[in-house]
Amino acid sequence: MTEGIPCLWMRGGTSKGAYFLARDLPGDPGARDAFLMRIMGSPDPRQIDGIGGGDPLTSKVAVLSPPSRADADVDYLFLQVFVDEARVSDAQGCGNILAGVGPAAIERGLVAAQDGETPVRIHMVNTGEVALARVATPGGRVSYEGTASIDGVPGTHAAVPLMFSGLAGSMTGGAMLPTGRAVDRIGGVDCTLIDMGMPIVVMAAEDLGITGTEERAALDADAGLKARLEAIRLEAGPMMGLGDVAEKSVPKMTLVSRAMAGGAISTRSFIPHRCHASIGVFAAVSVAAACGLEDGPAAALAVLPGDGVFRVEHPTGAAEVVVERDARGAITGAGTVRTARKLMDGLVFPAP
């Protein structure tokens, strides 16, 4: 593979990643992960000898393959390549990189394009759910041009609506609340342990001694805060059925506060040790779900939207999440609108 392998370098939502066909990568997971670290330039804080951008948001991989189930058009495996550690994780999905999967599957011939719009049913291998993406394909070709905008990304692009179902307990045994409680007290802090597509721990920022309005850099520099969050995370992991999470990237830690710009709630999300520049799609869905739990820390701070569209504020704007409920109020589905753009298509060469 020193000759290089085909790679699509794409922005998906507020992340960037390398999109590969599974057949072009080593079949053995260990060999595959080692290969991807060489491509990204990990472990190195700058990833100077690879295509990674020195940030978890730009050191991501999507592996695409033909569908392994009848209700999907493509299989999507997400891999997080750690920046300064020799580690690759498949312990979670990524809803931002998901936004580029439909376009990439069409670009690579896994899904045939229709004229106008092409629905793509994506089997998210990490968690087992199927997401429906709608990709703009005028004239039977993927178009990235459009009028949709998302906070954290400059300019406008073609909208990629995403709808999800069956998210409850995606990684924690099938229940939205793995412990069966809206509130668990860990390390003296009221926490909601919730999984609606992404296992997260929701806490009120003020309970951690901050306002929740701090800039990302300030939070990353707060060693005391990060140590306290990690202690809570290590205790929450087994409670959520995730086992020992010391070497895992889940659960994510999410601090909530009152919205500052007309949204439902404001967040600062750690993934899990660095503050996210925005918030992950599935984390935003989980936060929106937590807002409806009467006894939880999020509900005490949230302004519930009348139209079911939650604007989950984050350091660079807000993520819009649509929540669908049945007559009893149980969440039956959730969706969001992302955008994606093809940045480069060619061969990528791993470090020797």
C-alpha cells in the first residue's frame, strides 16, 4: 500500500475526515488501525507527517462498504484516530462525519444517484441503527452547492437532512437512561446518564464551578475542571454499561447552562478530554432528550421549544435538532440538517 490508496477528504458537518472503501484498507482491524494512524500522522500533536489537522475534529475516518442488512444502502463504520495517542476507537459513531457518507457513497458508486434527490439509508455499524440521509443530486450527480448554513461552518452549501430512529440506548443496552434514573449523583454532582445515539453525561455547568459561557481554550486549560470531569466519567462508564472507560472515548461529558442566544439550552461538550468546538450531532440529540426529563439538570435550565426544534447552543453557534414524540411523549425519532463538501479526491500515502 506504499503506492497510495483512494481517499475522499471531506467536511461532514463541523468535522473533517478521510472516507475510504473498506476493500482498500487492510482487512485485519489491528493492521487497519495502524495504517490509519500512519495516514493521519498519529501519534503527534501536530500530525505533521499525515493529513490529520492536529485536532480530534479533523482526525476522523469513515469506512464504507456494501450494506450488510436489507434495510440499508451502505454500511458506515466510524473510526476516531486519536491525535497524540497511538489509538483508534470504534466505540462511538459520529453524526457530523455521517453527513458526508451519503455523498461519498454516491461518489464511489455504492449507491446509484437519482435525478433531483437521492435518499441513502445508512447502516451505522458502530451502533447498529439506520439513518436516512437525503442528498442533492440534480442531473444524477452529487451537488454540494446550496443555501443551507450551519453554525461553525462558513458559507452555504447543499442541505443534507438526516433522520434517525431507534436511538435509545445505542451503546448502553437499549434504554435511553441506562441506570433507569433521570439523575445520578456522582462526585457530589447531579448527572443525567443518557444515550440517545451517543452516551453522554449531562451536568449543570454551575455545579462544576463555571458559568458554561467560557471559551473552548479556557476550558481546555482548566486542569482542575478536566480532572474532576474525568473522575466523574470513569465512575459513570460502568454505571452506563460501558465497562472501564479509561481507554474509551465515551461517554462524552456535557456541561449545560441557560441559552444565551434564544436557543433551548447552551452546552460545552468534552470529547471526552478536549472541549468540542461545537457539539456532535448525536450528543446534541441526547442533550435535547435530556431537556425533557423533569428532574434532570438540563430541564431546570432549558426553554422547551413549542415546535419541537431544539436549538442546542455551543461555542460557535447552535445545532438544530428535531425531536418527534408519540402520544405518550416518548421520543420516536430525531433529526437534524447538516451540510457536507468534497474537499479532495485522490490517493493518500501512509508514512513508512
